[in-house]
Amino acid sequence: MRASEDTRPNGLAVRLLDVRHSLPLSVTLHLAPGALVVAAYLLIGEPFAEAIGYPAYMGWVIALCLVLIPVQLGLLWLGRKHNGRLSLRGVLHYTGKPISRGKLVAMVIPLIVWMMVLGFALIPVNDFFFENFFTWVPYAGTGDNGNNTYLDGYSHSITLTTRVICLPLAGILLPLIEELYFRGFLLPRIAHLGRWAPVVNTVMFSLYHFWSPWGFVSRVIFTFPGYWLAWRHKDIRLSIGMHVGVTSIVATLITIALALDLSW
């Protein structure tokens, strides 16, 4: 009897598992992880990276791990409360795989191309906002400015080690957790907003990146198609394929370029 009571959803779990989140709750759940990432970087990630003589980018990846991995564990905790065992059933939605594999591939490949091309093409937009509005940010220039200047001043072995360590984390694991949380957990619970749901979700996800506010506009532009399609077809694989596809490709190309000592 005690075991069943331990896994019974409590007030917090019931509210989080509700099929409909209020807008204030949804905004909080979208933005709070971003604020925690910045705090984790300033308090833990940056001091640790500096202490071991590694680029600040390593500190950001550490900070993201310190926040996003517990977020994923929190989703599993909700699943245990809901199902009585470690499961994401009822926690995540848009997981029914309504799109055939062939159609999925045919849709994801253009999304990857769109995100990569627009991501690079809009770097000048990021630079404009950075240079005119965000140079005062204390962590500016530490790894998300659209270039690799954050690696300047470090030996080739350290920069390569940094990228190799961070590749599976920043390239695969962390964006996957983001998709499970933002598109699998949060987006379906604001479906009552109708066509505004993917818009709100995309805007909030872009704002969540407090560590690179200069990239807000470009991030909305190059991510929205994938998030709209995931909402439209109720298939999270679309956004996962786009997001993880791009981050893994870019991280791999940068790592290869560094390994071959090529300029990037």
C-alpha cells in the first residue's frame, strides 16, 4: 500500500501532467531552464572550465548538462508518478508516429537544409543585434556568436579535446532533451491556443536561450517550420530530426575541421 501511495501523482505532478497548461505556467516552464543554465554557467561551468584551462564553451556545455539532464529526469519522475514505473507514456505527446518513415525522411531532410542554410545566412543578423544591444552581456563571446573566436588562445589539442568531448553532448544528447521537453511535453499542453501554439512555443524556446539573446530573431526564423510541422502532424520526430540532425552535423564538421587543422 505504501509503494502505491509513493507513486500516486501529487498536486504538482497532477498540475504538470494536465493536458492543458495555463499560459503563465507554460511561460515559466519554457523560460526557467534557460535562467538556470545561465546561473549554472556563472557559478559552476565557467569557474570549472577556467580552472582546468579549457575554453568557456566547455563551461556552457557543463551548465546545459547540469540543467537539462535533471529536466529529463524530472520527466521520468512524472512518468513514474503517472504510470507507477519509469515511463514517458502520458508525459510526452506527439509520439504516435503518424507519419510513415519515407514521408518523415522526405520532410526532415529539407528541414535540416533550411535550418543549416538560414542559420549561417542569418549570422549577420545575430552580429547586428550583438554589436548594437548585447556587448554588455558578461558572458558574450563565450561560444555562441556564430564563430569560433571563443577558441582563440588555446592550443590545438585543447580545442580539439573540447570539441570531441562536447560533440555527443551538444550535438546529440542536449538538443534531444530539448525536443522531448519543449515539443513533446510543453507544446501539446498549449494546443488550446490553436494555430498560435507553435508560434508561442517557438518564441518561448528562442527566448529560453538566455545565453545568446542576440540570436533570438534568427532562431525563430530557422526553427519555426520544423516546430510548426511537429505540431501540425503531431509527430515529434520531425522536430527531433531537424534539430538533432543540424546540431550533430555542424558539431561533427567543426570537430573534423579542427582535427585536420583547417580554418572554420
